[in-house]
Amino acid sequence: MIRFLTAGESHGKALVAIVEGFPSNLLLSKDYINNQLRRRQAGYGRGTRMKIESDSVQILSGMRFGKTLGSPISFLIENKDWENWKELMDNERQSQSKEKISIPRPGHADLVGITKYNFNDIRNSIERSSARETAARVAAGTVARKFLKEFDISIGSFVVSIGGLYSSKNYLDQLLENRDLSRKTGDEISDKSDRSSLRVLDQIQEKKIINKIKSVKKTGDTLGGTFIVVATGVPVGLGSFMHFDRKLDADIAFHIMSINAVKGVEIGKGFSSAEMLGSEVHDEITLKQNSFSRTSNSAGGIEGGISTGLPIIIRAVMKPISTLSKPLKSIDLKTMKGVSSRYERSDFTAVPSCAVIAESMLAWVLAKHFLIKFGGDSIEETKNNYKSFTSKYFQRLKKDFKK
Ligand SMILES: Cc1cc2nc3c(=O)[nH]c(=O)nc-3n(C[C@H](O)[C@H](O)[C@H](O)COP(=O)(O)O)c2cc1C
């Protein structure tokens, strides 16, 4: 079983991730991780913070000569902005500045955080609830991504809508109906979306959204949106229906939902299946080149909590950013009087980045269930186990059912 922990405050000295449970001899590099960190930081609509930070990882342990050792891998990502926050974020000494944040922002962790943890400064809530932490998650998720690559499993994403503006092409239907976009690998999908500043697949849509972001920015407001994450090359058999907490769909929903500001996750046809007939939803079973196939992929690659062997298709919703320069109503806790909410440097939209974080979370869940199924202390052993299952299960079923 793999696991990871992250630590670090948004304006603290650094973020840290410790990743444990991956087999030895997996090739990994700093550059490979930094490339994913760069993708997380990009996107039209981000605030000025992303101009200050150019994330770069230091690998502190768990690797030797470019390969994993099987021991815990630890990463450190420095916060460049810490130089400006040294005093306010000192681990020990009280700051000379008496700055104390007392006005909670609606939609953020500000009010619930101070209430739950008995803080008298909202800064203490802001620092850890910030999505800055997701940089450490992407570093951890990239180990999983590299591991999955060894088995030709690739993960990609694209933005479907921002502020209610969609493409005229229905890319989700293409994926669910096994046509057009469904023929691309996860990597190919991300290669295409990464060329857009909004990570969309449609240039006309991109222009419309950029104009909307510009106009919303002027009014001091923010935008959310939807995105799709796809994993291709996933073998049949990851996850289990034997117990609720082993279900692949449940684990994916949990990990995607844990990303800041994500408020909905669906798999395959998801919510739209509520209005359809069973015959329109379920994927008929056929035979293709000595294996099973499906006429469609409405299930999004998972049935009964187990991967079917078809691409895994996840759609998620990110709400609009909570920090608005157009103030919402709040209460100043110093005076307990109604005031306008405060503004702190912020993004206007971060859906493109959220989709990259979701790629990492999906990679993590798939690597976890892959290792539960195939195990192995070294990558060579995992490969042998994988090969012996995938090359034999169809022949075995054919033989066993004849008896
Ligand atoms: C990539 C990314 C960037 C974000 N940037 C901001 C931001 O600049 N300002 C802000 O108020 N919220 C931002 N958020 C959202 C908050 O972190 C989130 O709304 C907050 O932690 C409260 O959690 P909740 O929305 O899940 O309830 C961002 C989220 C993500 C995923």
C-alpha cells in the first residue's frame, strides 16, 4: 500500500512531501517532477503569486543514481515568497508587526478554521487551507504517474468550461461513445490542452473565456468551471467490490473531491444518467481480438468498483475562487460589526491548474490499486506479476467456462 503526507504553509519556508511504498528501481528525475509542477502553475487567470513562485523540487531521500530505492522518497519545494513573509511566518518568535486578520472571507476556510482550532488570527487558517499545498501533492502524484508510465498507463486532462462557456463540440460524449477524442492517450490529450493558456481543446472557446475573465476581473469577481481527467491503458481488475472502501470509483471521488474548491465529481455519464433509460446507459459487451470490448464507455471505465480496461473518465466541478475584490458581507471579529470582506492577493480562476492537480490525484489512486493488485518490491517484480495476469486472464476464462 502506498501512502503520502504533505506539510507546509502557503507562505512558510517550504512545502514537503513524503511518499512511501513504491517499488525499487523505478527511474525518476527532478526534471520529470518539475515539468508537472510547471503545468500546475500555468493558466490564464492566475494571480501575481504564480509569477513569484517557479516551483522546483529537491529530492532529499529515497533515490540513488536516478532510481528509487524502495525507501521513503522525500521532496522539498521552497516557497520563494517566504523572503517577504519571514517575520510574519516565523516558526518561533512573535512578529513585531501586530498584523492580525480578523475579517473572514465567505467561501474560504477562514471562519470555520479559527472556530475549530481556537485561533485568534485568521492567518493561521489561511496558511494551511491554501491550495499552495497542492504543489506538494503534484510532486507525490508525479511518482505515481511515472510508475504508471512503465505500464503504458497515461493520464491527461482538459478544461471543459469556465464561467458557463463551453465548446460547440461535446468532448465528453466523444469519450463516452468511444469515438474521436477517445482514440487519444491521456498524454496526447494533455499535449493538446497544454498548448492552450486555459487548457481547453477549442480556440474559439478559449477566446470567449479570456474575454469573460477580463470583464469579470474588472468587476472584482471570479469564475469556476468544469474539467475532465482521463486515464488510458488501465488494465481490467483495479479496485474491488468486496468492501466499500476498496472500490475504485469511491477512492477516485474522494481524492478528486479533496482538491480545494472542487464541489462535484462524476464518473462516466454520471449525473446525466439519471434522465436516461438503462438501454442508453449500459455498455454492451462484445469480443475484439481475443479480448472483451464495449460498444460504449458510459460507465467511465469502472463497473462494480473495478476497472473494466476502458479509459477512466472523470468530470469535476471547481467553484469560483472565494477571494473577491468586490467585497461580500462579513463580520469584523474585533468589533463584531458587519463589514465588507477583506481582499488578499488571489487568482481570478484556477480551473486549468485544478485539472492538472486532479491528474496527479487520479495517478495516485490508480498506482495505489495497481500495487494492491500486482504488488512487487522491485519494478521488475511488479512487471512480471502484471504480465502474468494480463496475458492469461482471457484464455483462463475461455477454458474455465467450457468445463
Ligand atoms: C489551483 C487552485 C488555486 C486556488 N487559488 C485560490 C486563490 O487564489 N484564492 C482563493 O480564495 N481561493 C483559491 N483556491 C480555492 C481555495 O483554496 C478553496 O476555496 C479554499 O481552500 C476553501 O476550500 P473549499 O472551497 O474546498 O471549501 C484555489 C484552489 C485551487 C485548486
